[in-house]
Amino acid sequence: LLVREGGGRVTDYRDAGGLAPIFERQVCATNGRIHDALLDCVSAMKEVRL
């Protein structure tokens, strides 16, 4: 909630969306501007166990 209220973005690491990614084991939280780039980096490491 704090990240979103501050203009950021929070998703699970697969960017599946949903209303409550806080219940996922892995989340990505950014300022919003770099979120897609972060998800691209994370998706490049699919073979690595997160």
C-alpha cells in the first residue's frame, strides 16, 4: 500500500498482477518507472530458483 500510494508499482515477479501480491512469496516493488525493466531482468533468470 505504501509503495502504491507513493506512485510506485508492486507485482509478483511474473507480473501476474492481482490485487494482493503481498501474499506471494516473491514480489517486485519499484518506483514505477523502472518496473518493466526490473521484470525483464527477473524473467531472464527463469532457470534460477527465486
